[in-house]
Amino acid sequence: MYSYTCCAAIYEHVSTSQREVVAIAPVIVAEDLRKQFDEFVAVDNVSFTVEEGEVFGFLGPNGAGKTTTMKMIQCVSPKTSGKLTVFGMDVTTQPREIKQLLGVVPQENNLDPDFTVFENLLVYSRYFDRPRAQVENMIAELLDFVQLREKQDKPIEQLSGGMKRRLILARALINTPRLLILDEPTIGLDPQARHLIWDKIKSLKAQGITVVLTTHYMDEAARLCDRLVIMDFGRILVDGKPDALVSEYIGTDIVDAEHNPRVIACLNRMGAKYDVWGDTVRVYTAHPQDVIAALLNDCGLGTITARAATLEDVFLKLTGKKLRE
Amino acid sequence: MSRGYFTVPKLSSRVWKVWSRNRSVFMKTWRVNFFPPFVEPLLYLFALGFGLGRYIELIEGMSYPRFIAPALIAISIMNSAFFECTYGSYVRMYYQKTFDAIIATPLSIEEVITGELLWGATRSLIYATIMLPVIAAFGLIELPDSLLIIPFAFLAGFLFAAIGMCFTAITPNINALNYPAFLFITPMFLFSGTFFPLELLPQPLQYFALAALPLTHVVGITRSLTLAEPSGFFVLHLVWICVVSLVLFVLAVNLMRRRLIV
């Protein structure tokens, strides 16, 4: 069975003074944050604030600047200009203190193939100055948490993709972080493995850990994030709560109809809001029945699908349909 | 942020955490790791020392095996640190992303690279330590003077680790590491006073070897120690090794930083 309360014990060790420090200010503050590689501007003067205890998402196509932003927060990539503080500390002057409070799940798996599952966590704990006596119990607890206890003596190469992601999550928790950075936490995983990771993220949030994540998966963002931003070309296009973004930019429902001149004429007559996506017309509405009735009665159409509007509709509307490399 | 090639890195005792990561890996496969330094001197001694060496009466007043014994140790010091910090470090950096994983923790890239260099130096120390009794069993080295080679192996190993790390920092890919291996390490192996006295080289080449082939200085010291005959150049060799190690250490760390921190 899942042990949802795992790590609670570990988190009790966090001193109250440490909690207080975090409570008075936002966890991350970015103002006009910029990252430039020669001519290319990867992050173009973005500003955002992450509050304690929330799950904050970065959505965007490939190359939008999400991972670059994560790397600046992690203090591994220096910013070009602007302000960036984590727990009130400047990323340029106090990287060591910040990194002590962070847990990181990178986009690319970087588990140590020279070691077993258990050894990976043990070796990683040394980098955080964890006393060996505490660490052994903690590793057992973390392996239970991510359901890898029975694999603890296996080499990394014998783990499935989902197991590797879970082990990386456990590794990110070895220093009882106050802020967890997840860069595409479920990339390339099957649905079962994704659900398991989502459960873990929710239970960590329930323990008061602040989570910042990037994802391409809209359902993942809608499910997990309290607030999110959509980025493209290094800029933040919108920010807000997932539901609010959907109703603000799309409405409550979507009717997809066949794209032909008659339908377009019909929709224009009705004064409906719509976009054309290839051979489909996407109608944004709060009253799907009326739109369907009108299309069926007035235009005699065959294929119509009605569904609830999702974050993906917002995403595609804002970032366009052009393929990104 | 502009950093020069010779910015002095800020380091802490955390460098030893990287060192102990590599030691843990080494000890997991200790059998296979302890094998080469045990076998290598035997192969060279039989082929060159007792084989080819039969045709050599005396070289600088000593038997040929006795002449090459300190060179074999010096070569092993060179190879173990150089290859650890080229191919070994490159695999950890590029393929395993080990450095990326470590710099997400309170360690800095400067500390990671320094830890790698210290580990390379330690490997040289381990190899020299294993070779000494093997060679001593043939009565080719003077004891206890030769025992000083053990601490010296760490220093000389650090030099070759730093040289290797500089190449690792600038190599476009792992195959290109063959260039320094064949154009620098192999000539050094042959022309540093290893298998024949440096004095046999034309004078300009002797100066070149002293200026640009670090192994020349390392062999100079190991030979003084195995023969228990400190030469007048002993201190000069030592100073050369210390100064060049320090300069290349700082350079290696800065080059690696430029490569990895963007």
C-alpha cells in the first residue's frame, strides 16, 4: 500500500525557526529575470512569485524557457540580469544555502549507474552532510514512499523508466527540502506510472512542501497546479489558476465541427467565437447545446463533438499550432 | 559574468565528498582495479628488462631492469591519473551526468572538478603502492628510500590529473581524447628518460623534454629514489612539478566551469 504519511516524521525534524523564515516571505521572487546566450534570449524579462505551500506550474512548448528558468532557480545557471531570490536569498550570492533547501528532479535522468538503488541515495545524502546514522532509516522510509524498497540492491540499469523517475524523486527528498523543483516529472511514463508520481506530489504538497514543476502535459498541470504560467519564446503569456484560465480564455465548453464554408457561414451568422484547426472548427461557448442545435438544424451537419474546455485549449490558443523544434 | 582562465577557485572540504564517491565506485570493483598495477610491471620487466635487457651490458653503470624500474612506476603514475581524468571524467560528465547531479546539491562545480583531480591523484598513489613490492621482489629498488615514491605519487598524479582535465574540458567529444593520448602521452612514455637516458637525445630535444614533457621530471625523481642517489636536479624537478600542477589545476577548474556552467 502507498504510505502517504511517509516523510512526515522526517519533516518534523525541520526546526520551527526554519519554517518561520520561510513563512514571512514568498518562496521564489523573480523580477525582470533574463537569460541570454549570445544572441539568443532564452528567458526574456519574466516576473513571477511562488508562495509557500503551493504547486506552481510552468507550461510551454519546447524552447519556451521553462528549463532555463528552473536552472536559474536551482543556482546552476547564472542569470544575465534581473532579480531572483529563493527563500529571500539571492541566487548569485547564496547558492550553497539555497541548494541546501532544494530538491531537484531534472528532466534528464542522472542517476548514478555505478551504484545500486540504495547506494544512489546514500552517496547523494553525503553531498548534503547528512549524518550516516540518520540516513539509513531515512533511505528506507523514502524507498517505501516511492515503492522501491524491494529493488534497493538492484543496479540502476535494471529499473524501468517509471522506477527511475520515482527513485529520482526519492533522491530529491533526501535533504528534506522545503522546495521541490520538478522538470517534466512524468516525461515518457505510462499512465500507471504517471498516476503514481502525481499521488506522491500531492502527498508532498499536503506536507507543506512548495513545488515548482514544468510540464508539457496539460492534464498534469490542471490536476496538480494551484497556479501556473504559460510561457512561450522566453516570455510569460498568462498566469493564474487553471480553472480561471480556462474560463477566461475559452469558456466552459468546446464544440468541434467539420470545417467547411457552410459551417463558417453559419457560425458567423450566430456570432460564435471559433478557431479553425486544420479540418476542424473549434467553437468556444458556455452553451454547447444551443450551438449543436443551431449547427444541426441550420447547417445539417454530420460530425459534431461537444466536450468540456480544458487547459490544452488555452495552451493551443495562446501558443499557436505551429510545431516547435 | 566574466571569469578569467586563472580565477582562483573557492573550495571547501566538500571536495572530499566527490573523492569518496569515486573511491566507493573503485572499491566496488577492487579486484579488477588492483589487477593492472600488479601485472603491468611484470610484463614490462620480463619483455624489456630481462628480455631485451640481456643485450644491454650496463646502462649508466647499472643493469637494464634496474634502470627502467623507476620509469615503470612513473609511467603508471602518469597513466592512472591521466586516463582517470580524461576518459573517466568525460564519461561521468557527459554520459552519466554525474556532475549535473552533484551540482544540484550544495557542492559547486569547482569542488566537483577538484574532487575528481584529487581522486585521479589517489589512483596514482594506489597504483604506485601496489607496484613497489612487485618490483622490490626482484631486488631492483633501494629500500626504504623508494617508499617516498608513495607520497610523491600523489603529487605527480595530481599533475597528470590536471593535465588530463584540461583536455577533457576542451575536447569536443570522447574520441578526440585520442589526440592527447597518442600525441602527448605516448611520446612522453618513450622519450622522458624512461627506457634510455635523456642524454642520448639531441640537445634541443633534451631541453624540449625538460620544458614540456612532465614525465621527464617525474622519472627524474622516481629514479633518484629507487637508486637512493638524490641527484642535484631533485629539487628542481620537484619545484617544476609543484608549479605546473598548481597552474594547470586552476586552469582545469576554470575551463571546466566555462564548459559546464552556461
